[in-house]
Amino acid sequence: MKWSDIKMNKKYKTWVLKSLHSTYNVLEGGVRSGKTTVMVLAFCKYLETVDIDGLHIASAESISLAKAILMEGGNGLGIKNYFGEKAVEKQYKGKDALEISVNGTTQHVIFVGHKKSNSWQSIRGLTALSSIMTEASVAHSSFIRETLARTMSAPSHLRKKFLDLNPTVAQARIYTEFIDVWIDKQDKGESLIRVNFDTVSIFDNPSMTREQIERELSLEDPDST
């Protein structure tokens, strides 16, 4: 599949457009909702607007998954495919990375794991403009905090955090320590940072036909939770 084959629905199109003007961009959704593909698309659109050279942190449960999910992507819909020959796999300060030439700038995207308690050490000391995180619900809290710290000095219009996660219990740390706090501060007018949050399902997947959706649903265990 090619990026040009993706037909965006209204919900995802709105989320992507809002991400260009929001600092925290969160997609919560179940399996086969297409959330990661859309998050990667939003991240790539953001990279096309960056007007200075920059570093970006891409993470998943492990380094290998970060590369498989975010760099390569399902059906080839990853960061590398989006930029084509403009994106070259290289090492950046000893880490697996993509070097992307875009908008007259050079952007480095490094790929790291975020599940372990010491994962934050892999990005310690770096200065980044943004981070993109898939499976954020399994990320260690110390890693999430470190990504926020690593992007603290970025220009406000370029500082961004993209994350997707599967829905989990309301008391989960990803909500109580981060997402709920961000939204609450925004709603109370206590923060200038904008939060772009939405919940999606398989019915929102822009790359699946109605027939494919019905087939997937028929394979699910009706007694599962």
C-alpha cells in the first residue's frame, strides 16, 4: 500500500490538522483502528513544517518494535516509506536512526525502547524537538518524563509529543500522571499547551473497507473483554 492510497475520514483528518497546532497529540484506540498509521502520518506532516535542523525520539516497547512499527510501518506505511529516498538509515550518536532531508533541513529520528525502568537513560542528555511513541500505555513513566525534559528547550511552535495507546483502566499511570493532567490543565486555563486527544475504533480505520471490518469483527471472541 502507498500513502497516497489512504483515504482519510473526517475524524482522522481533523485530528491530523489539529496536531499541527497542538503540543500533545494523543490517539486512543483498539486493535485495527488505524491509529498508529494516522499518528505516523501526522508526525511526518509535522516534520515537513520544521524549519531548523532537529532531533526526534521515536519509541515503542523495544528498539526492534520501534523500527518495525514506526520506521517501516504496517503495510509499509512508516516514516521511511513516507519520505522515500529522502530518508536514509544511519547511526546517530550510536543509535539506530533515520536521517531525513526535508524542507531544506536535516532531521534525525532515533529509535529506542521505552518499557524498561532504565529506558530513559537511552535518551538522557539529548536535545530534541519532538517525540513519537506507540504503545504508550506500556511505556515506563520515567521514560515519558524524560521525553518531556528532552524537548523542553525546543521552540514552542515546534515542540510536540505524539502518542498512541490501547484503552486501559482509568487509573492507569498513562492517564493519571500524564494525559488527564494535560487535559485538566488545558480545561482550567492553567496551561498554554494545547492537547489534541481523540478515541478511535476499527470503524475509523481509513484503509479498511466495510467488508474487511465485518470480517475482523466476526473473528473476535464475543465473550472477551
